[in-house]
Amino acid sequence: MDALVDGAGVRAGDPVADLGAGTGLFTALLAARRLDVVAVEPVEAMRRRAPELPGVSWREGTFESTGLPAASVAWAVAAQAFHWADPPRALPEAHRVLRRGGRLTVLWNDRDVARSELLARTRELIEEMVPGFDEGYRARDWGAVLVSTGHFAAPRRREERHVVAMTAERYQDLWRSHHLLGEAAGTQGVARLLERIAPLLPARGTVDVPYVCRAWTAARVD
């Protein structure tokens, strides 16, 4: 977070747009750095679940139509969300709401399958259940996407590896709440997957789940 904030050139009090903010998990990290945040989220149920945070206001909007005033923010960021956007329409909108010199950052916190037998086995079980299941956005060249319309330039990519200690329940919740998997396998399919994952998990304590956070930041073309 500190590296992303520094790379965006923002500081406490600067206006920031959190696009596709969901229930505010990433929004809270922005608020903790005393940024002036407007969280944009199209789904009312998600906005209702978000906590009240100092310096944060919420509004209904999408990547393609944020409802924000022109040149109103110094940084626009989309955490774990930009794969839902339509870049040919979303990138001009991000350009519109950013000030001169502003930055756009997109980032994903991806499971690092190569470093975990548990994740590798889980992926095998998913493949058995839904052959060819693919989270294609994880391998997409987002730097190329960000510059594709000519509104942004000079994308910089950053990666940070980390580990999250999870209880068995939390690990199963990862898959229970997985939107793409739910669409592909259905409710019953996800339930069967959870049954097969359960014996792989500790009865007590936690298991280490490795992640790699990948972020791309591009400069607004003025």
C-alpha cells in the first residue's frame, strides 16, 4: 500500500476514487492513510455492508459511468475489480475524472498456486468438476490494457508476495464466495467442492495460503 500510494504521488487529504469498491475492504486501507476517498460501487447490497470510515463517502456508479465530476480526483484505483470493466468505455471515464498528472492503478491479490500444495490440489479438484475452468483475467497483460485507448501511458507493474494464515472455515469461504466458480459450477457443485476440500484442511489452527499481489499504475495522458 505504501508503495502504491508513493507511486501515485498522493498524500493525506488528496481526493481518491476507489472504483468497484465492493464492501470497502480496500477502501479502509485508503482511509487509514487519511486520503479523501469517494467509493464507487454499483451494487446497493455491497454498499450497505460497508462500514462507516473517516474521510470516505459512497456513491452508486460503474467503471463506465462513475458519476464523479471531471478532474475531481488525483488517483483512481480499482482493487480486485477492473476485470468487470469494459476498458474502451472505462478508461476514458477514468481519464475524465482524474486531474492533470493523475494516476490509475488496477490490482489483484492472486493465490500463488505454485507455492502451495493445498492450492494446487484445490485447483485439480476444480478442474475435475469444471473442466477448462479459467480465471483468464489473472494472466492478462493489464499494462497493455491500460494504454489501449490512448488515455493512459507508461504503465508500471509491481508485485509483492505474502502469506495469509487462514482457518479451515476462512479457506472454504474463499471458494464459497467465488463468483465465477459459482456461475460455472452452481450451488451444488460448490458444495461438493467444499466437501472434498475439507479433508485437506487442519481441524484446528490455521494453514498458510500464499498470495502474490500484482498492481499496474499508469499515468493520465494530459
